[in-house]
Amino acid sequence: MKQHRVPSLQWIGAVFGILGAALLAMQIPPALGFGCFLVSNVAWLLFAAHNLLRGLFWQQVFFAITSLVGLWNWWLGPLLLGGAAS
């Protein structure tokens, strides 16, 4: 990865993390917030891997899992299994 792309990963991670938190706080479908969190998680994972930041990397691995669980519970599960999200 080129060095000049690393700062943009920080901004992508930060902006989508903030957007995800704001969307989850609003009365809209939670899947949108979890989707933003997942984009943030991927950006932070790439940033952490590039900079050898192990603590941040593993934190984002587990946050990404929670984002995927949120997407499953609020979007993919109901879509694929035919149930309605509450």
C-alpha cells in the first residue's frame, strides 16, 4: 500500500464510524448504521495492518464481527429467512 493512502484510511474509518453511530442513534433501519460501521472497521483494519498496530487490528476484527452480526440480525437474516426485523 502506498504511504499517501494511509491517512485517507484514517479519515474513511473515522467518518464512517461517526456516521454509523449517528445512524444507529436515529429512528431509521439499524442495518444502515451497521453497514457504515463495517466500512469503518475495514478501513481501520487496513490502517492497523499497514502500520503494525496489533491492538487496533484485533479490536477492529472483533468490532467487524459485531457489525456483521448487526447486519445479519437487521438485514440479511430477515431478507434470506423471510422474517421481519422488529
